[in-house]
Amino acid sequence: MFSKNTEKLESIVGTNSHFEGNIRSKGTLRIDGSVNGNIEADWLILGEKATLRGDVTARGVIVGGKVEGNVHAKEILEIKAKGQVVGDLTTSKLSVSEGGMLEGRTTMQREDSKIIEFHLKENRSGEI
């Protein structure tokens, strides 16, 4: 799943729930029901029975159910074995488990380079 510094679960749309409209949430949002609308969250988890019709913007997304819309995951997008995404993806890291489905274009962003420069000093004999 996500790294240990993932935000704690802040919001949930339960299994027997249906939500119409856009959702903007800090922390982690878990959806087990259905949502028609766009989602903006730090982290998004879609359970196996979840359906989402709308676009997603998040740091990380796990898809166990079905998404019909574009997904922009700044750090990672993971499609589980029963997960389905119909739409275009933009992410730095992509993981699709065997059985997972992706129908759309994928754009992989490069992570910002973390290059550390250092300079070696020569000693008196000219050696480094």
C-alpha cells in the first residue's frame, strides 16, 4: 500500500452509500460505495465494490473497484487485481496487479531529481 507517512483515514463513503457531487478532502478518503463527481484528496482508496464517475486528483490512489474518469496521482497509482480504470492517467509511479484493467492513455511524470553535489579536495600530492 502507501508508505508509512500516509495520512490517517479521514473520510469514508460506505458500502451502501451513493454520493452526488464533488468531494475535496484532506487526509485519506476511502470509498466503498458509489460517487458521481470529482475528487480531490491527499490519498484515495477505492474498495473492490466502489464505483467512481469523475476525475481524481491526489498524491496517491489505490483502485480496487471501478473509476470512469481521469486520474492524476502525483506520487503513485496502484490498480489492484479487480480494479478498473477507464480514463487517462498521469502519475510518477504505476502498479497494475495481474487482472487489473486500464483503458486510456498513461503519462508518466519523472520525479524531481534529488542530486547531491559534492566536491573532492586534492591533497598536497595531487591525489583525490
